[in-house]
Amino acid sequence: SQTIHQWPATLVQPVGSPLSLECTVEGTSNPNLYWYRQAAGRGLQLLFYSIGIDQISSEVPQNLSASRPQDRQFILSSKKLLLSDSGFYLCAWIQPWDRANYGYTFGSGTRLTVV
Amino acid sequence: GQNIDQPTEMTATEGAIVQINCTYQTSGFNGLFWYQQHAGEAPTFLSYNVLDGLEEKGRFSSFLSRSKGYSYLLLKELQMKDSASYLCAVRGDNAGNMLTFGGGTRLMVKP
């Protein structure tokens, strides 16, 4: 069965510090991978998506970056965090060719507080 | 681009029926999703519509009208545990298969 792991669950970081959030998927290959951010009481905003290794597309300009060094690994990074980077970060995956599994599956999320 | 609208908050009584509406304007359409999200947790998949009509799954049903850019999620026999946010999301017809989400509807179920 397919599973998605995301860590850490919570993180408190000072302004100007670096960030690395990791997401891995098991039980599938060549998934589409996504990073979303959710501000308190708001909907989900797509940050990055990837359709393959080293293929990253950015949806919004920001001081965040994403990388996909392996097929089932998706990393969200920042060199210097801003207060506005606080939020709930969610990784998600889908197997676009699998008509029977069209639902996007989300990781458990990382709650980031920048102080 | 995509624009998705849904009410911010709704309140209903335990045992009742509630309908959460979603309207969308998109440059491409390849399916509409409903997710449930409890506070502090990740969204979980509820339903998917790509053709017009009603999809029923237990106490939850979802309806789609592509010509009207309209969907609703119907929750029957409400339970206290149904108190959560309900997210409407549209998938475009692009290579990335990205979902664009509405702001979510926070449903409060009262005894």
C-alpha cells in the first residue's frame, strides 16, 4: 500500500534561520508531488509541484525553494525564514495515470511558526 | 486562472442535513474534489466529480453542474464529529494535475 511521510510535525524557527521540510512517498513510483501551505483559517495555496526527478515548478514567488533529488522524495527549503512563512505545510501526491486512484493523498503536515 | 468560492462558515444541528455550495470559474476543468479537514489535521478525501450529476457515498453526496460551474456537498444525519472544514478543489487540465482550493467552509454541528 502507498504511504506518505512528512516531518517534522511541528517546528519553531527564528526569523532568518534556514528551513528544510522533507516528504517521502512509499509504495508507488513516478508520482506527482506537491507542496501546499495553509495560513490559519484559510484555504490551501499551492507552492510547488513536481512531475519527475529534478523537475520543479513554482506557483508563487517567494523565498522558498523545492527539490526532488529522488523519485519519491520532495524537499521544501528556505535559506532565511520570514515571519510570513509561518503556516501549515502539506505535502501531497497523486499517480496521474492511475484512473482508479485519482484522490490526492496528503501527508500529516508540518506546523511552522517563525518567531 | 482559477477562482473558487464557498461560504466561510455554516452552522447546523445534529441529525439534520446541510448543503455546502461551491462555485468555480476556471480556464480548464478536469474534476472537482471535496475534502474534509479537522482542525490541525491534514485534509482527507471525500468525493470526486468529473461528470454532471450526483455521486453518493454513505451520508455524503456531491453534485456537479459543469455548465453552471457549481457543485455542492450534502451531508445527511449530521453527527458532532462532522464539525470540520470542508474544502472544494478543482483540478485543471494542465500537465501538473494541480488542485486549486477554495478557502474552505467551516461547519459547526450543534447538539
